[in-house]
Amino acid sequence: MPPSQSRRGDVQIDSLVDAKAFALSDDAMAQLLAEQFECTFCWTNRAGEPIALTEAFVYADGAIWMCAEESRVRVKAIVREPRTCVVVSSMGTSMGHSKTVSFKGVSEIVHDRERIMWFLTEIAKRYDPHDEQAQQAHVRAADHPGRVVIKFVPTARTNAFDGHRARRRKPTGR
């Protein structure tokens, strides 16, 4: 087997050196952003060092919406430097594993009460889609002074990878 190929069972994986052929399609990206509700949110601290956190999100109106306490370090960091990054994986969705998209963009802190309540309601629906009482309890627990919403607006897609496209079935008869 050439060094550029790897085989596992009935799957053949060609070289991943040039991954352009394995890009996540626009339709798959839209599905991923609609289904997933956790992302990795990345920012830089005062020293310019990268920091990341897994964060609940809702994708709507061309933005990725998250929430935090206004006193959190990431909120202060966004005010200081709004250039941030978000990574979304397909793990835990109906899409399976090995699909991911990452964006660089600009974040802003939103204090609007209506937007905060919208976010809390939407994320509660995702956590407990079939339990309205649990949704209401989630919103009540998260709704308090100091709650803000982070609006991340992507400015560029930096990676969109579909690992399933990189795997192909071995031809039959071999």
C-alpha cells in the first residue's frame, strides 16, 4: 500500500495532505449549525495568549449567539479585543463525527433584555426539547442581573472539513 493511503476495514482513506476535496458542503454546514448547540469559543487574553471554552450557542440571523455573566473574563476580553473564533463539530448530532467548521469573526456584548430572554428560551428548548417545565426552569435559573449575550458575527470561514468525504469504500471485488 502506498504511504499516502491508509486502510481500515472496508474503508480506504487517501492522502489528507490536500484536504480541499473534503470540504464540508454549504448544505451540510447549514445542517450542522442548525443541529449543534455547543461550540468552542476562542479569544485572546490581555497577554495575547489564546483561550478557549466550550459554550452553548444558537445560530440565527447570520450570527452565533452565546451567553455569559458580564463579570466573566471572556466578556472583558471581547470588549478589549472583539476579534474571536468559533469552532463547531458534528459530534453528538445526527450527522455523526468528523465534520467541522471554524470561523474567525467579531464578537460584541449585547445587553438588550429582549435578546437575552430570546437566547435563554432558545437554548433551553435545545437542552430539553420535549419538556416545557424543564425549559422554564432553565430560563428562570439563568435569568438574572449581569447576564449578557455574546453575538459572534463570522467574517470568514477558516475551515470546513467533512471527514466522511475523505473516506471511501473499497471497490467491490478486491
